[in-house]
Amino acid sequence: MGTPERKIIFTVINDLTYDQRMYRICSALAAAGYKVQLIGRKLPDSLPVKPQPYEQTRLWCYFTKGKLFYIEYNLRLLFYLLFKRFDIVSAVDLDTLVPCFINAKLKGKPIVYDAHEYFTEVPEVITRQATKKVWEWVANTFIPKLKYCYTVGPMLAEEFEKKYKVKFEVIMNAPLTKEFSNIERLENVLLYQGALNKARGIEHYIDMMELLPGFELWLVGEGDLSQELRQRAKDKNVENRVRFFGRVEPENLHQITAKAYIGLNISENAGLSYFYSLNNKFFDHIHAQLPTVANKFPEYIRMNEVYNIMVFADANPQSVAEQVELLSKNNSLHNTLIQNCIHAKTELCWEIEQQKLVAFYNNVGERD
């Protein structure tokens, strides 16, 4: 399959700028000879898209959040796809699945489902019962009808296969290997990178700074809690040691990651999506050779049994602070974790994952 003439359309609901996974996926398939188009949405503050080896399209919506936004975006995407030629359409997460499914059936083309997360189990959904019921209906109605699915980790794949009775392949979120020579780590810097959203543990990091007077906390990203977290730092009188970087473009992020001394990856157990996660920052920390304090979640425990690259803490300020002090005072342990990261990133890398990705898409259509 996989001839140069085949066109794949990917659909997401973000504005394309900071989506590292979609950049890697689209670039890998374009390099493999596919014609690729990535469709997202245009926000009032969206940066201009940068030239890529694939087509990028943003759909403008009048509404920018809430139920009306999701309805509007899905309708716009439905009608946009009606007038586009494609050989494969790939819905990225549940919030773009319905218009992709309808268009695939109307045109007799295969559809792929790329589950970046357990959508019905993210904190923003599970706390809203009506919203959760709608998305569960979408998942239960459409996913069992699909033939081609993949997700970001083994445990999510197992969960989806059990629930929907369809096969899910695994394409992990690992980055391309970069050389980090002459790293100058700042020994008092703790790093969180990612969205500043609920259940990410960020409140614990800020509160923890009262227990760690010699440290700085770097927060890279923005989100729903951006203003609340800035106020929290002021209320705790630690604002001079908590640095908010805002959004950082993917190509610049690794330079910040490499300067930190300890990475922080402590999400709350707020739904199965987080519980089974292998998030971007986990792999970014490995590739920056950055020892990490992480959750006692099953995927991280399993990875640490193989690679020994992190220490574990509970989701509270005292527990995280204790592990930070352990890593800062025990140079031997810190150095061991760095060396283990150097080995781990040769196996947990996009060079390997993209081979699986291309093989997956080369086979799309064979079971139709």
C-alpha cells in the first residue's frame, strides 16, 4: 500500500502550534511518501503556522469554548471534509471522530482512530456528568465499528481493547533523539512542562516551594489555571522563586528542559486517562537526561523496572519535596539516573516509533 499518491487527512481540535506529536506523525508520513494534511482550528491569538513538509489548515469558529464550540467545530469539519479528496482520514481523539466517520463512510474510504488520551476519563470530562454521557455515547457508538486504531501506551491499548473489542496498536509519544552535549544544569532548578490545567499537580509544586527555600520552580506552558497559579505563588510568598515561561514552541523547549536539575511529573489520580498515561514530558525528560520525580502510576512503575530513570512520590507537597531533596543531596543517585536515561533514550525514541507508524498506515485498507 503506501504509494506516493495516497493522501491522509488528520483532524485535531487544537491550533496546531504546540502539538509535538502531530508534527512528528505528519512529518514521518510525509517523508514516507504520503501526501499529508493536518486540520485544526484558528484561535484569536494563534501564531502563524510555520512551513512544514505537509499541508496545514485551520478552521475558524465563532465560538471558542464550551458545548457550542464543539458543535460548531464538528459541523465545520464535517462540511470541510465533504469537499476534500482523501484516501485515509485519521481522527485524533474523540472530539473529531464523528465528522471523520461520516465522511469516510460516504466516500468509502478507511478511517483511522488515533487516541492520544482516554477522552472520557480526562478530568475536564469526568467532573461533568452530562458531558461525559455524550462523549461515552460517541465512543460506544463509533469506536467498535472501527478497524484501524492506535494509542500512546500499552495499558491504554489494553483498556480500549477490553472496552471496545477492537485492536489498538501502540505508537508512543517519544521524541527524535537529540544530542545534549555540554549540558550546564542549574542545580537548584525544578521543572514542570505542560499545560497549566487542573489535576496536573502544579498546586503541589508551588506549595512545596515553602519547604525548599534554596530552589527555583520553572513552569513552562499555559492553561486554564494560569492566572490562579500566579496568584497562588504570590499568596505563598514564593513568586520570586517561581518562574512562568508561558508557551514555548517545541523546537525551543528542549533547551529549557536540559538546564533543569530535576523534572516533575506528578499528576493527580483524576481518571483513567492520567492513571494509564505515558505523557510527553516523561519522554522529554529522558531525552534531556533529566532525573524525574514521578507518580506511582502503573506505566511509570513498569518503565522504571526496565530503565531505573526516576524516583516516585505521592501527590502532595511534602512527599514531592522529600524526593527532590533526596535527588539534590545524593549525587551518586542523580548521576546513575542520568546514565540510565542515556541508555533509555536509545530505545524510547521516535526513530523506532515512526517505523511502527509508517508500517501501520501502509497496512490501512488491507482489512477493508
